[in-house]
Amino acid sequence: MKTKRIYEDPANNDGYRLLVDRIWPRGISKEKAQLDEWNKDLAPSDDLRKWFGHQEWKFQEFKERYRKELENCEEELERLREMSKKKRICILYGAKDKEHNQAVVLKEVLESK
């Protein structure tokens, strides 16, 4: 399992390309994205996303709040865990910060069980 900015070119070793943003990334066509899935339900809520605003100093609190939201998505999380046993999953995000975003948190959650 890996994370990657959707603005980076798709690669053969990406595997299953999963976008976890509620808003479609600006300037990316559906063709260029080459998605297998766009899962808005696993993305942070609009309220949480707006509160976080990609401010690094809020990341720890964002992680805790986002993990709490993901507790309501256990069926989806389990589906992805099972899928990851068979193929690589590439969790895509639109944020500029590669270390402080929802894909990083989601990857941790998926790999924690």
C-alpha cells in the first residue's frame, strides 16, 4: 500500500488507484487520473477538511478526528484490507503536503489491523 499525489503521473506499479477526496482535484481530467475508485465516503468530512485547512500544526488533532470519522466506515475499511492482500493499493490525494494529509492517516488505519 502506498500514498501518492493525484498530480503525479500514474505508474504501472500503482496497482488499484483509489482517490480519497470529497472534491475532485482541480486541473485533473478523469482520463489522466486513471482511477479505479473515487471513494468520497472515506474522505474527511467537509467540516473536518475545512477546519484542518492543511495547516501542519493542526495535523495531530486532524488525525484523531479523522480516525474517529473512519470508525463509521469499518465495512469499507475491511473491504480495502482484504483487497490489499491480493493487490497493491495506491491511495491518492490532492494536497500539496505529502506527509500531512488524509491519505497518510487512512494508510495507517488500513495497515493497523
